[in-house]
Amino acid sequence: MTKEIKTTKEEICDYWFSRIDESNLSVDASEALERCWRCGSKRRLERCHIIPRSLGGEDIPSNYVLLCKRCHLENPNVNDPEIMWDWLKAYKEPYYDTFWINRGLEEYERIYKSKFKDDIAIFNEFITEKEAKEILGEDIGSYATHHFGQAYLNSSTIAGLMRILIKKLRTKYETD
């Protein structure tokens, strides 16, 4: 049985944003109750222990950050609070709503051993950005889906969509 968390999200924000430099995170203090502190996505936020309860973490504002469910599942579960802040800072993005696309770009490079921007560059003289978007277009559901129970595309699926776009462009313009 899990214990009820008594510390409010507002208390967590008030505590941390009076003590930390928000420029090290993917979220501005003014939106810290609406956007995940790791990815900056505007989603329902969960109170995430910095030191897990199972390792002695307390129900106090200084032991929480606010994360979306997706980031909450990936956070470090260790008894050293510096690790959480190292992790949050390592994933800082300067612009909202770019975090997961950037993870998809990293995944693309890991899988295909090339950068998406290099693979698509040869098509820049043929097509506009609008045309590239139209190739996958509104029918994205016929190319990819999210895992059951998840409301998002994971980074490998995003990378796969990027690869499908490249393959379609290669076919359309008969290039290798």
C-alpha cells in the first residue's frame, strides 16, 4: 500500500524556484506547475521523489520534483539527491516541445549510424519542408502507433518515422 503524498505541487515549486537557477532546467519557473521539469512538455505532472521513499526519502518539498509520467518512469532512483539534479540538467532543452523529437534524432543516429539532417539534406533541393510533411501527412496512423496505454510515440518510433520519410523520398526521387 502506498502512502498518500501530503506535499503539494505548489509547495514543491515554491521551495525549489526560490533556491535554484531555472536556466539549468527545461522549464521556466512561471510554468513549473504545467510543464515537466525534464522534458518541458505541457502534461499532467506527478510528484517525483528525489530520494525514493524506499531509500528513506521523506514527504517534504525538498525531496520532490515535478515530472510527467514518461519522465517519472525514467528518473534515477538513488539515494544521492545530486544525481537527480545532474540528470535534469543533462537533458535541458532551450525550447519547449523539442525534447522528444531530439531524443528521436539521437535514436535515429544510433540505429542508422547517420544523422537525419545529413540523410535528408540531399532532398533539400527537391522539396520544401511543407512537401516533406505532406509525404507522411495526416495519415501518420498508417505508419506508426504508440504502445498500448501510452499517449505518445517513443523515441524509436519517432526515429522510425524519420526513416520512413527518408525511404519515401529516396523512392520518389530515385536516389540512394
